[in-house]
Amino acid sequence: MISKFIRHLRVERGLSPCTCSSYDYQLRAYHRFLDAKGENLLTVTRETLLAYLEARRNAGLAGSSIFAAAVAIRQYHRFLTCHGYSLSDPTAGMVLPKFKQRLPEPLSIQDLGTILDMPVGLKFQQVRNKAMLELLYATGMRVSELLGLTMPMVDLSGYQVRVCGKGGKERIVPFGQKAGEALSAYMAERETRFPQVQSVLFVTAGGKPVKRGAFWWELRHMAKQAGFKGRISPHQIRHSAATHMLEGGADLRVIQEVLGHSSITTTQRYAHVTARLLKATCQRAHPRF
């Protein structure tokens, strides 16, 4: 039944592979809980559903993960009811659990520079990791968008990349010389090593697409080698790119277009105005400051 729901999300609703994968993960955990309780989709009640969410919370999951699980389960039961697979929806009228969404702290320009300016080794994955990190920071794209890039989507001569974002929406995002040089070096190495692999841009040393978890591990490894002791994630790089562009004087609407946000409100949340920038702007613009 999960496979039918995932197909519905992918084909009829046009959700991204990353989102579909997240739903699949959440629902398989839900089914395992129901099996352990001796229940199924026809017998599950509101009490069972709440017991599952409580068990997930007791297992140490963050509020955002509990929220994601609740959303996935609610959408799943709505699908089952609407398509006649179930007579009733135990999630009807259910209030989603509240959580405080926390944005990652942006890295400083100096810290990112230390990681980006690390000497590049001769190994294939080192050249690739350099290109991935430079492009991620230059464009502020989501890690799912980075891993979804194909060879034709990159225009090296024009210093721009075609990004396929949420809901299949495409946008053109420029990148600078540093990212261009790193990409050029990687693509030349890739062409020599895997001339027959013409689809996905970033591949492993074995020619397979790079997975999200693997890139996250490589990013942490690069940061550790550079002497960075704090936490780091791909989303933190995206958030840092937005913050640094804002501090550099970029218009919020431009940042919105670069990040691929459908609403300017989302951009304002990601690219928060720092106290230092706020004060500097007031000093420059206010006649009595």
C-alpha cells in the first residue's frame, strides 16, 4: 500500500524524489509499529496513532521529526480513505504537533574560507568534493538539488547552472570563478574516468550517484581536516550563502530567486538580518542615527 501512495505523490502530486523518500521512510516505521501492536490500516484508531507519535518522542526524536511523521501519516490515511482502501480516517480533525523550527547558525566567511581553501588532493573524490562544496556555497542550492544535477544542466562557459527545485520548478543560478574552476577540474577528471556515464553530474569513485548521507559524511570530514570544530551540514552551507549575500548588500528578492523560494517570507526566515548589518544600515540611512 505504501508503494501506491508513493506513486501517487510522485506522479499525481509531482513531489521530489527526496520528499517521496522521506514519506516512504516515515510510513515504513509506522507500519512496523502497527505490526508490533497486532493492528493494521483497517483497525488503527486515533489512540494507536497518538501512541506511535508518543513512542517516537520517547525514542528521542526531535520535534521536527515528530511533525514530519505526523504529516506523512495524515496524508497517508487521507489517501487511503479517498481512494476507498479504508472506510474511516483516524487522523480526521487531528491537530499536528507543534515544534519550534530552528535555523542552523550560519558559518562565518572566515570559517567557510578555511574549509574551501584547503589544498585539493589528487584523489577523484577529493576533486569532486571540492567542486560540490564550492558549487553548494556559490549557489545556495539545496543538497537534493545539488545531487540531482546532470551534466547538461551545467554551463561552464556561461558560469551558470540549471537547477530543478521543489515541485519540478526550474531556475537558472549563476556561480563565480572559484566554483567554475573547481567544476571544470572535476568534470575533466570525470570525463576521463567515466566517459560512459553521461547522466548524473556527481558520482562516486565507482561511477554511482553520490548519496545524501555520503556527501554529509564527506563534508564533515573536510571540515575536520580544516580544523573546524563546530557542527556542519549541507543546509548550513545554504543558510550561510544566503546570509553572506544579504550582508554583502544583495536584495532580498534576488536571494529569493537564487534560493528558489516561492515566498519572500521563507527567504526572510533563512537570511536573517544580523544585528551588525542592521546597525550599519541604520547608521548609513537614518539622518539622526
